[in-house]
Amino acid sequence: MATLLQYKCPSCGGAIEFNSERQKMKCPYCDTEFDLETLKAYDEDTGPMPEDDMTWERAAGSEWSENEATGMRMYVCQSCGGEVVGDEHMAATKCPYCDNPVVVVDNLTGQLKPDFVIPFKLDKEAAKAGLRKHLSKKRLLPKEFKEENHIDEIRGVYVPFWLFDTDVDATLRYRGTRVRHWSDSNYYYTETRYYSILRAGNIAFDRIPVDGSSKMADDLMESLEPFRFSDAVDFQTAYLAGYLADKYDVSAEESVDRANARVRQSTQDAFAATVHGYSTLTPQESSIRLHGGKSHYALYPVWLFNTTYRGEKYTFAMNGQTGKFVGNLPTSWPTYFKWLGGLTAAVGAAVFALSYLIWLL
């Protein structure tokens, strides 16, 4: 049985959790607050408590099959004794019986322990407000979606990220053109001059984030960027109390290709931005060489929303640090065609007015 860690209030014995507004641990029962430094002892001594032996003989049910049991884990809440079912990657959750926050220490120790964590800066109420603001700006959103839509689930999740540092030496060659037009009484002329452009230099990348969870869509997580690493702190399990968290299930080695793709694209964009004064610019060849690369393991704060509309599931996400909101939305097609018709009519009226003025002249 895996080791679960719960932080208890010394004043009343209640389970305490991390408060994003106060940036401290706070007891929801007696409102006592604690600095993170005072809780380091919990992280230094997380040995398992002796378990009770109250075995019942099987009266009903059957054994799980090998496929069904793969990846399943059973945890025991230290507050109420209830069993918490999760997968092998769950690092923090809440007990479904007493609602107390728990941290699965076994999934965070050793090589799996994160180097850094960015604590939540925005609480659940801020996440709800962010959703309302996000929806209010969508003019083509069905009216009933705003009025009748209900949030099935709001989860504050610490998402595992690999952060890659590397230095890059690059050489890139482009073909550029400069085009000039002129005319005389007989002809219209076009002159095109071709240039070979070379750029070479080095560039450094710090903490390129790559989502380390297969459960999270990479494009959704990248859309939430940037996360401000200036708010990152050394990892302590206390920051996870009251939130959900997973350990990575995509290794650093498996994330390298995606990191390299981001490095390559960013390098190409940065070098191309130094070339000016050409009518067209076409990349021809490039040499990008990485050296001194290393990776770090971090947890970043994300609020996840699942909503239902006409039987369809919609997922939103909010950066738990900056409040940036992303997610897919349904479209009201009657509103869209009405808007398109109005736009077409406006353009037609403008063209007619311009034609009339030209005719008067």
C-alpha cells in the first residue's frame, strides 16, 4: 500500500491545504495559517504508519483481470480510513469520503521528485470568473450555452513539465529578392534581384517547457504559456495539498523530440527576424547544433474545466498563475450566417457607394 501524506493542523487536528491567495498553508476549520518552512519536517520524515489488520473473507465479487488491474492503485486516507482509487501516476488528490487533501508520497520521492513547482496564484473562484469572462467575449457562442451550460467539473491540477536548457550554434542560409517596378509610355517593367543571405551565431534557451503527461493535450498545454518561472520555488509536497497532481508518464528522453522541434522553430524565427529589406525571403538550408543540454522536472498550475452542451463534452483550461484561458467552444451557426450576411451587406453597400462617387466624378 502506498504512503499517503496529510498535513494536520496542530491547533484543531483538521487537514490543512495550500491557500493560493495567502501563499501559505491554512486550516479551513480554525483559519490558522502556517508558513511553508514550518512544514519541511513533514517532507523529511514520510515513513508509512503501521496499517491495521482487519481482514474480511471475501463474500462477493471476483478478482480483477490482469488487464483491468494494470495501472490501478489503492490508497488509504489517513483522516477517515477511506480507500482512494487512482492510477499509478496520481500524486495528489482529495478523499472522496471526507474531502481532505492527500499527497501520494511514493509517487514523488527518489528520481520522481520534482525540482520546482509554481504554486497556484488563482483560486477556484478566480477560475470561475475567468470562465465567465472568456465566454462573454465570444459573439458566435450559442446563447443557451452561456445561460444553460453547467460546469461538470473544476479541477486544480499540477501538470508535470520537463524544462529543457540548451545552447545552440546555428548557421542558416536564405534566398532573398528585391523587386522594383516602373513604366514608361510603352512598357511596364519589373526588375528582380536575387541575393544569398547567410546568418550564423549562437542562442541560448532556458527552461523550454514540454508537457510530461500523456493525459494532457500538448497543444492545449502550450497554448497556456507562458508560465513565469520567476514565481517557481523549490518543490515541497505542502504546495500540493488541496489540489490534484500527477507524476510524469512521458519521460524526459521521450520529450526530447518535441523540445528539439521547439528549439529548431524558435531558432529559425529568431534568425529570420534579423533579415530586413527584402521583398521575399526563402529559407534554403540550415545547420542547428545543440550542446550543453540538460533537463529539469517541474509542476505547473492549471485549472481544468469539463462542460457539457447538447451531449458534447468541451474542455477548457486556465493558467493557474496568469489567468490565461484557452479551450474549444461550440458555434451558433444561425448567428454566424446572420453575422456573415450583415458583413456581406455592409461590404456591398460600401462598394456601391464608391462606384456611385466614381460615376459622379
